Amino acid sequence: MKKLLLFLLAAFPVLMACAQNKTEKTITGQVVSATDQLPVPGARVVFAGTRFTAVTDSAGSFSFKSKMDSVTIHVLFIGYMPLQQRVSMNASNIRMELRETQEALKDVVVAGYGKPKKDKTVSEKDFKFPPLANDAEVKMEEVVAAGVVSPPPGAVYCFVEAPNTNEFSSISENKFHTVQNEPLSTFSADVDRASYTIVRRALANGELPYAEAVRVEELINYFDYNYAPPQDQHPVAIHTDLAVCPWNKSHQLVRIGIQGKRIPTGNLPPSNLVFLLDVSGSMDEENKLPLVKQAFKLLVQQLRPQDRVSIVVYAGAAGTVLPSTPGNQKSRIIAALNKLEAGGSTAGGEGIQLAYRIARQHFISEGNNRVILATDGDFNVGISSDRELEKLVEKEKQHGVFLSVLGFGMGNYKDNHLETLADKGNGNYAYIDDYEEARRTFATEFGGTLFTIAKDVKLQVEFNPAQVKGYRLIGYENRMLNKEDFNDDKKDAGDMGSGHTVTALYEIVPAGAKMPEGGSVDPLKYQRNTPPPAPLAPNREVLTVKLRYKTPQGNKSMLLQQVLQPGAKDISACPADFRLAASVAQFGMLLRNSPHAGKSRYEDAIGLAVSAKGEDPEGYRAEYIQLLKKAKAISESVAKED
């Protein structure tokens, strides 16, 4: 007996090892209709006794991995009777036939909310199942409203997508102003381009984007423009030109271009970076956390030995998964990224506080100290109000730690949160919708994305009433400043990175032309209505552009100026970059159904874009032309439906 016991004790580890090393097997199957044997896409496949579920793809196929010997499979789909079948894990290419139900659709029960994932076995946590109530008598509208039901006898289960909870800040478009009453226009520079990729994603899905998601200046600034670099001690240079407005021939179009100095990567200051990564449950989708990992791996490949990286994650709580590590230890950094998994709620505020604390601990004087936040913007635990986050980010910015923000995914996307954080943190904001966009952000434009060459960049345009009767700034609605803010060095503004460009367009009404409706005011009652005094500057000047900026470590701004002379050309005779910017402006106004779109048409925007395509080494302009065509087709389809 003693020998038997010793034998069993000796064999126990071996038996346990065999059990633990049991080979994982894969079941593949297809769900079809018993009536016509055609595939049933979108059917929900539940594997009993596990936390896994799947949704059949367009071919009705599904797959499941497990170390079990057998499993019971439940298949549920609207219009068909539920199916249950026990199968062996040694089986393959299982064919499951659903029979149509005779129950009326009024008996359909919503069993869960979530978003199907194509061609992927998904976890039970991808679906939100409501608790069941005792009342079996429930109406369909009550099911949708409350999400809590008890299935009546013979009911058919239905899977529906979760409600869309994207959030964008509202935009009140800039109006025309008379030069006599408001000769100055002041705004903050903007190099963000998140709006373009959000628009691109919507159109790729066959949908028109939300009007609030269309920020025209970000569409324009998505593209690189070939302005001449600065030739003096300043890190930026101003360029101006003038054309006949393509969507209103009685008006003119002013282009203002700002070009940042391009600094070779080897000459850039060392970086102290903290990756702040959202790993909450809402990030568990292919275009969220997996894409985050891919994007940051691209960034890691650009790091130099003098650069350092820390990784902080947040879900139900925040924590450090990688202490500050030199940039030449790439395998260690990538290994930490590979281990990340999504799950839990979102303690965004707590994560930001920890990231800033680590950034301060490893602060590099005269270096690039930056937190890079990657999230879908769903901050719902901890510091959650916009104002609290703004105060935190503004405070840390004063200590020299900047914030860049990268948005991922859609459906529960909080664009308004992310844009605010980036604006207050002296950083840029981008939306990463695919691997190519990640490559552009972190590989192609590494220096411009991460290294600030000029901060608090503000522009003020003074119009000459002898040449200009009225004007309208196209876009930049959430970047407008008071005229007094231009000379106030305490007023925050935009930042520019190495090699970055900023482009702004003004639609102007020439002197003697009629102001558009809503662009004028009644004569004053209590003040003398006299013509404007003779200009102090020459009548031949259209406007003067003034620009203020600070060095990355500076607190006092420096001033640059540039004058624009008259001589508007037809847009077809203007440089290709100007034609492209004019095309994108029309694109944005059409998407927004702007009252200022004039005679804009997709055909005209496409024509300008085609003429401005040029060499296009990265293919961004060619892609834009295709987006224009998609938007035109979708708009026409929507118009027919209406």
C-alpha cells in the first residue's frame, strides 16, 4: 500500500503536466438554413460551459479553440429556431442547419447588446447581457428601451448592435465679418488631423460622417504642402497667396501657410516618453488595442539609445508595466506591449496622474518630455470631467511635460474629450484608423509628431479696408482667440513640430462687392456713422499676417509679419498645393452642408484634386480623390432616399 502511495505521489506531477499540456484543438463549422442550404451570416454561436461565443461571418462560418474533449454548441438567430448540438473537439467542418420559426416577429427577444466581430472567435465579454426579469409579457419597444426581459415560451433570440455613443463637440461655423467693424482676425495654429481620418473611416463604411466630426481646418492640414522652409533664425516661416474663390467668383480666397523648420532626427533632443495605454474592456476590438500595439511598435523602432520609454496602463486601476527603459532595448519594450490585454472599466484620470508622475521622475532638462495617450476616449472612472482633466494637463504642461493624444476605434468614441486634452497639453491629436495611419504618425513623421519646435503659435490677420470689405476664416472654429490674446503671452495656443505645416484659408469679399447675407450690421444709432479713416499703410496691401511663437522652453513670444499684395489669379493658375487646399475646403463644406458652400460641387472638388495630385509618393492625394468619389456617391444615394 505504501509503495502504491509513493508511486501515485511520484506520478502525480507527470499526470498533472500531461493534463496541463493537453493539446488545444480547433472546431470549425458552418451555419446554414435547412430550407435552402444557404449560409446564415451573423448567427450567434455559444459554446456551453465556457465564456466564449462567436458570430458567423459572411460565409456562415465560425471557429472555436479549446482543450476539452467535447462541447455543446448553441446557435441563435432571428427568424430561426434555436439549435443545440453536442460535438467532439476532434470534429471539423461541422454543418449546423437552422430551421425557420413560425413565431411572429413580435415574440422576438433581444438577448444581448454588442458588436459582431468578423472572422474572429470572440469572448463572452464582447457582449453585454442584461439580467432577466420575471415578467414574460413584454413588448418589443420595452425590450429596446429597458434591455431587461424574460424570454416568453417559444421566443427567438436576436442579437443587436450596441447603441452608438460617439461624442463630438458642436461647431458653429465662422460667419462673414465686415472689415470696418472687425479688421482683426485672431486664432491659434492647428496641426491636428484627427477629423480627416474620422471622415475617412465613415466613408469607408458607406456612411456620411457626423457634421460635428468635420473640422475643415483638420481636413486641410492632413496634407503636406511644399512651402519654403525658414531661412533665418526663426523656426517658422510665413507664406501668403491669393486666388479667385472657386465656389464664389465674386469673392477671393487667401491662403496663409506656415512652414516649420525640419530638424534631422539625429539632432533632435533626447526623449523621455511615457506610453499611457487604455486597456479597459471597451478597447477589446481589432481596431483598438491590437492596433495600439502595432502603432507603438512602430514608434519603438524609431527610438535612439538616448531616448527612454515607460509604459503605464489603466483599466479598473492604473499601473506601470514597464519602468523607464532606454530606447536601444527595443525587444524589452515590445515584449511589454505584447503582453497587454483588454478588460475592466476605465480609470482614465488615475492613469494620467500616474503617467505624469513617472514623466517627472525621469525628466530630461532641455529634452522632449511627453505622455502619449492611446484610448477610445471613454473616461468613466476617476477624474472624468473635462474641466478637471484640463486643469491637470495644464498644470503639468507648465512643468514641461507635454501630452499627445491618439484616438482608436469608433462606436463609443469620445472625440470631444481627446481634442480638449491635446489642446490643453501642448500636444497634437490624431485618430488612428488603420496600420497605414499609424505608420505615417510614428514612422514617416516621427520628428513632427513628437518634437515641438515652436509652442503657443498664434496668428492675427489685419485686413485693409481699402482692398477688403469682409472676410470669413474657413474652419478653426474651436481655435478662435480674442484680439487681445495675441499679445498676451499667458494665453495658450497651438504648437508646431519639426517639419510641420499649418494652412489657413480666408474667403474675402473685395472692396466694392456686396456682403453676403448675415455679414453686415445696421447703421449705428448712438454713434456717428462715418467712412473708415484713410489707411495708415499703403492702399495696395490686402492684409498683414502677424505670427507669435515661443521656443519650447521659452516664456516670451517672438513676432513675425508678412504682407499680402493684390493680384488674385484663377485657381487653375495657382500652385498645386493651393488647388488641393481649395478642393479640401469644398469637401469639408459639402460634408457639413455648410451655408457658405456657395456653388461648391463634388465634381469641382474632384477636378481640383486631380489637377493637384502631382508625384504623390505616399499616395495620400490619390486616396483623397477616391474619398471624394465615395462621398459623392453616398450623398447622391442619401438624396434619392430623402
